[in-house]
Amino acid sequence: MAGVETDHRSGVSSDPPGLAVLASGTGSILGAILDAGLPVAVVLVDRPCRAEKLAADAGVPVEAVERAGFGPDFDRVAYTESVVAALGRHEVGTVAMAGFGTVLGAPLFAAFPDRVLNTHPSLLPSFKGWHAVRCALAAGVRVTGCTVHLATEAVDDGPILAQRAVEALPGDTEQTLHERIKAVERVLYPEAIRRFLEGSLR
Ligand code: GRF
């Protein structure tokens, strides 16, 4: 890869080594990313959550960009601009969403073109959205899984980079199935991120 280039409009370097991880939940995927020794430059959260403590324990800076609200007046573009500004305070070249509960808008994809990754608990393009595991169970599938993909403005869309199947077992609840999927995500996502940073996963 060529040397570091700076996008002078955003002030964000297009090729620094650092990874930003965006999380909102229990942070178990973040934990796996940290355990894998990936170069996490910052963890960004949109609400108080366990991910903050995981990051702090690992000595990784945390940016808390809390949402003002969840109602219809939520200004997604302005919020995304705040996220991009917070990431700009760190050496970030790639963004990995790991259970981030806010859909981000165009400014993120403009600042990090083709450098935003996501992991989703289904075999995309099936079962997009927040209730992927519940919907897969309701559809009666025997096999579901997880997908690592390049994120785009369209939610749970964008080129697929890696997938792994997980069997739905008789008696599975949303929680038991999601836990087994997350166990696979905790292996697949760090591997995929590492290969993406090395330039060998496209
Ligand atoms: C994962 O299943 C991820 O794919 C989804 O949210 C979950 C995050 O899990 N978007 P955790 O909070 O890291 O445990």
C-alpha cells in the first residue's frame, strides 16, 4: 500500500494503521477484537455500556458520543458528524462496527470510503435489521450464521467479505442461538479485520 495520505477536507488520514471500534452493547465482540491484538486506536460508544469498561481496562481511549434521543427528531447527519469528529482525534484508518446501536449517515462513509466494516448475526442478504436472529427463528431456518461485510449507507448491505454458518437447533431461543452465533463472530470478525488491514481481504 502507498504511504499515508490525508484527506484535507475531513482531516482524516486515509491510511493510518488504527482501528476504531464502535459498540453499544455487552461488548463481547469488542473483547474478542482486543484479545486478538488488533491495533485498536479508539473505542466509540453511543450510550453508557460495558464496552467502555472493556476499552478502559485494555488501556484504549474511549470516545462517548451520546445520542440526544431516540425519537423522530434525532438528527442522524449531525450525530454522524460528531462521530467523525471524535474519530478524527485519533489515528483511525478503518472503522469496525461491533454491535453499534445507531445507524450512521453519509458523513461516516465519506470520511472512510470503503473502510467501514460490520458484523451481522445472519447470513446476509437474509434477515437484515436489528432482530436478525428472532426473524431467522420465526422463518424456521435450519441454518443461519454471521456475515462480515463492508458497511454502506444502506443498513446491513454492502459487499460481503466473510460468512460462517451456524445451525439452528431444536429448542433454540433467540438468546441461545444468538449466543452461538456470537461465539462464531468472536472468531470470524477479528480474523476478517486482520486480513482487511493487511489488504488480503477484499
Ligand atoms: C453481534 O451479534 C453483532 O453482530 C450485532 O450485535 C451483536 C453484538 O454483540 N450487531 P456484543 O454486544 O459484542 O456481545
